[in-house]
Amino acid sequence: MTALDQFAAQKLRDIEARRLRRSLIDTARTDGIHVLRNGRRLVSFSCNDYLNLSHHPQVKAAASAALERYGTGAGASRLVTGNHPLFAALESRLAQLKDAEAACIFGSGYLANAGIVPALIGRDDLVLIDELAHACLWAGARLARANVLAYRHNDVEQAAALLAEFRPQHANVLIATDGVFSMDGDLAPLPDLAVVAARHDAWLMVDDAHGLGVVGDGRGARFAHAALPDIPLQMGTLSKAVGGYGGYLCASRPVIDLITNRARSFVYSTGLPPATVAAASAALDIIARDPDLTAKPLCNARRFTRAAGLPDAQSAIVPVVLGTAERALAASRRLEEEGFLAVAIRPPTVPDGTARLRFAFTAGHADTDIDQVAALMRERVLA
């Protein structure tokens, strides 16, 4: 073995010893609900396709028509030859849905956050970030080379105290948080954070990857509260409820124009394929016109939490924290034996000691499947 091979092998042994090694398992999604995995057909509770739009006939038809007409790829960066007119239609739809002046599409949600934060924030600035914010928000903050401070999860008072202490030392300040937290399913206190941001002349940025299409009548986390907060930077993805791929930022026109000039993950990345863009536009049309559909994932999540004896779900995501990686893996295996897929989530994705099953509920989950998996959790995992 080479020195590199030895290094990798030792790292893998260390990971394996802590039951944290991950492996890719062939898993074919056959529709919005079911998967084929290890030779068995399972009901999946681990997919973020909350509205099952990845298999919706209208969405697939839009993608197919664009594929036939425009081919498989964008051909270049959007600033070179890759800015297909389909992008303008999609960005207009997103801006309207989010009540913003403009929008910008990125290649993925991770690319969006890795580009947006460094485009707006620099060495003399401060990023104040929720400790449980998604890894790509953290990546963007670190790439900005700014001073990065974490505040306790959803603790607005601590965020305000940190701003009071450190705001005078920095030219610009960005507050970064998820709208719906991807591993916990709870909502950020956006109205209170917006008040704190305004008080300290800070910019509030919300990653709404798991809010769009699910909460706030499908419009996302900003619209899920009694008061409508001022959020100048609304970021999200097209890969969850929208059922496709890509990321976006909705903001004012000057901010979007700056992003298209300075966000390196936008400037130097090939544009999304036309079929992907067309599919996302079709999905957003469905989200905008079908409130019953967008209400269903949360309804199903609450059916599960009530049947399993858990606190009421706030979103389509329900975590069942089991503590150790071993216990989470064992629970996942037990459910798979009964025909359900609920993948164990382990550190470093979640903090040490909080390994869990993360249930994701979609509009298409059947009541009988929800009730059955809730009974299994209540009687065999949580008993």
C-alpha cells in the first residue's frame, strides 16, 4: 500500500470503530414513495421529495419536452453561453412565490451557500450562525474568511447578546440560519431574528431548503409565522419539495446583480441542464396552485407524531433521537425488516450523542403505512 492508501485505511478503521462509517447502497426509487433496496421493495421515510413531484406527470412532461428540444446540457457558465431563456421564467416564478424582486439559480443548494456568503461578506465582517445550521451555510461562512460566531440553536437572546458585543467591531454582519432545520424539523424564530437583525443593522439570510413547498402555504418558512419577517436573503433548493435539482437566492435586484458578478460558484459553474430548469418551473406552478398538496406532508408528519406519542411535528421532518450510533443503526435495521426505510443519521451530521432516525413525510404516504411505522416505533423502538 502507498502512504496515501495507508492513511485512508487508518482513517476508515477509526471511523468504523465508532460505528460511523458510511456506505453507498444501491437504492432505486420506483415512484415518489417506494424504493428497491437490497432486493426488497420498501416504503421510504427518508426522502426529501416532500410533494412527490419528481414523479409527477406534468413535471416529467416538461422535462421531457425541454430535453427533446434543447438537449442534455447548458454548455457553459450562464455568463458565457449557458443562460437559457428558461432560467428567466424559473427565476421570475421563484421571486413571485417568495415576494422578492429577483432571483438567481445556482447548480445546487450547496453551491448557492458556498457562493452567496463570500460574495457579500469578507475578512472585516461577522457571520453569526445558528449552531445547527446546515453544513453548506457553515462552508460559506468559512469561505468568506470572516469572523464566524455560533449562537445556541434558536436562541435569539444569545444572538442579540453576541451582536451587542461584537457588532461594533465589524463593517458588515450576516445572520445565517435554516428556516426549517434539516435534522430536527423545527422552525427558526424568524420574526424575532428579523427584529434583532434590524436593531443591529445586520443582514438576515435563511436557508429554506426544507420549507419551500411544505410550510407557510407552500411558500416557505418566512410565511409560516403570524408576523411576516423582513428577510433580505431567502435561499433554498430545487431538490426537495420541487423534486429536481439546483439552488436559488431570492433578494433585491441590486443584490442579485451583485451575486451574478461575484459569487464564484455561480460565475465558474456550468448552468443547470434545460430539462432540469423546465421541470422546476412546472413543479413551482403546481405548488402555487395546489394548497391541499402542500398541506399534506405536515398533516402526515403530525399523524405519525400523534400515533407514536411524540411532540407535534412542526414540518415534514420528524427526528427520533436514540443517542448512540449503534442504537440508531439497530432501529433502522428493525424497520427495514418490516418493509420501511428510515435511515440512521449519525455524527458528524448531528451532534455526538444524538444519533437518530430521521423521518421525512411526503404528500403521498398512505395512512396505513404511517400508522404501521408509528406502531413499530412505539412498541419496538421507543418502548
